Amino acid sequence: MTGSARPPTTATNDSTDPAGSVTMASTGFPELDALLPRLAAVPALEAAALEAEQVAVLGRKSGLLTAALKSLSSLPVDERKRFGAAVNQLKGQFEAAFAARAEALEAERRRREAAGLDLTMPGRRRWVGAEHPVTRVVDEIVGIFRELGFAVATGPEVETEWYNFLALNFPADHPAMDMHDTLYLDTPPAEGEPGGRLLLRTHTSPVQIRTLLAGPPPVRVVIPGMVYRNDAIDASHLPAFSQIEGLAVDEGISFVDLKATLTHFARRFFSPATRSRFRPSFFPFTEPSAEMDVECQLCHGRGCPACKGTGWMEILGCGMVHPAVLENCKLDSERYTGWAFGMGPHRIALLRYGVPDIRLLLGGDMRFLEQVGRPGGTDTGGVDA
Ligand SMILES: [Zn+2]
């Protein structure tokens, strides 16, 4: 017996298990006493562990107590008797403990079954959230302009006609002011607010007016926010969507600043090789005005259904701030000049993630959001031709 040189251990945690009435006293044999902590642990075992422990201790082939009994023949006769008795006693204690635990587990199972609980059912996996693709696009655009020294400005979503249209050089009979295009409120404007009826802003441009009225140039701001139009929902239109615009006003600002800044933006946002172009356009609040296209991100200029075969996709409108807008904000248009742009993050998100229908961005369809919601999902941006 290899362990007989050590003094017999005394089980100090003698205890009585209420379920099995197992008394843990030293057996007088260290190799048997080594099993006592495992005997004490039996009442806490779950079903699978209980079964494994039964095999480990009592198993016919390699159970620890089975092996101890097999070693009997190698012992002197007088010790054989004492050791055999100790092994059998311990075996009886283990058997009682295993039986008591099995019974307790079965009783617990029946109790849960009666209560309608089935703990063997697989759990519901927790959903991991992610930024909405439009939010990510807005944050990214803001981040690029922040690097260029632009601050973020915000303003109210309910505006007066003056801030939304007239101060921005819309003539009073402009079709955009028609009920067909704009959502007006029944509520009268607050005392002292300049100009006409209340409406849900149709663009973020009134924040340009509020920013220019708040303090003298230099002004460099980007303005993200929701805007509202009386549009029916279809694959490319929403009545409520996000817009982000930028405004730079200072002395000596020219169209070169506009082109250089927006070209830099397109290369930072899409890819360093992205080509862009400016086409003449018209907006009441800028002169001259332009629309900016970037190389189609799906076909890289070769032409595909998404870009209607042109190889280009329009991303924003821009132009030099109209002198009348500066004068409406009490700024000397001979001294100050500026440029502005506006774009729709919903549309940019469609471009960037190759999404064919703008309604998918609002649908809350988990299959869609799981694809585009994680970085690198179906991201087609940043891939050079
Ligand atoms: Zn294309």
C-alpha cells in the first residue's frame, strides 16, 4: 500500500447530509479518506455529473472503489479484513448518497414539469445591437468634416416659413411652399418669431440662417437632422428622412474651396481613387449652384442598372451662398462669401451598402439589419476598381 506511510487523515468536515444521512468519518486509510470530499459533494451534483461520478467511483471496470477491492489480495491477511470492511462501508455510503441525489433530482424534475417549466429547452439567444446604417453614415460624414475644422450645428424641426424659405431666397410663390410639398402645422407661431406659418422643415438649411444670425463669420458648420416632405413612400422617397448640410462663410471664400473640400470628402468617404464631377444646377439659396456626382460605387464607372448606365451617382447639391441670403442674415455680401452643400444620408447609405430600396432602411427587418448593421457587412464602399 503506497499510502500507508502517511498518517491517516481525519475528516474534519464530518457532516450529515439530510437527504442521504451520510456520515463522513475517517476510514483510517488515507487512500479511502481521499474520496470523502467527493462523497460530501454528491448532494450538489447535477444529473450528468452525478452519472459520471457514479461510474468514476463504483464503475465495474475502473471505479475507484472497485479497484480498491481488487487490491485486497495483495494485502496481509489481518489488514485485508480491516481494509475490506472500510471499502465496503464507504461503498455503501456512496451508493446511499447517489441514490438520495438521484431521487432528489427526479423530484425536482417532476416539480418543474408540474409548474410547466422545461429547462431542457434551448435558451433564446440575446440579440446584439449595432448602429443603424444611416446613423453610421451621418457619423462618418460629420467625422470627415470635423477633421477639416467644421463644427456641428443643430436647430428646430418645426420652423416658420421665413427661416425655411424666405430667408433662403425662395420667392413667396415658390412651388416648394405649396401645401402639396410641405407639411404645415395648424399651431400659430410663437410671439416674436419672424415670418408666417409653422411647418415641419423641408431641409436643414434654416439652421444655416440661425447660425449666421447667431454670430459673425468665420462660420464652418455641418448640420445633420431630420427633414419632412409631403411625399408618398416608394422605393426612393420617404416623407421623413435625414439630411446633412454644410456651410462655410468667411472673407475670400471661392468656388475653388467648395470643389476642393467636397472632392476631398468624396475621396475620404468612398475611396481615395473615387472620381467626382460637378454639373450646373439651380437652388434659390446658392449662385452659382451645382450637383455633385461620384463614380458609381457598384460598377466603378463602367455603367450598371443602379446608375442607369451612366457610371455616375448624384450625391449632393451645392453652390456659393447667394448674396441675398447673406444680406438676410445682416452680413455684408461684398465682404463675405461662402459655400454650402446638402445631401441625404439615407440615399448615401443606399449607395454605400448597395441597398436597392430605401424602405428597407426603415423596415426594422432583422435579416437586413444584421447584414448591413455590422462593420464590413455588405459594405461595397472603399473598394478600388
Ligand atoms: Zn453603376
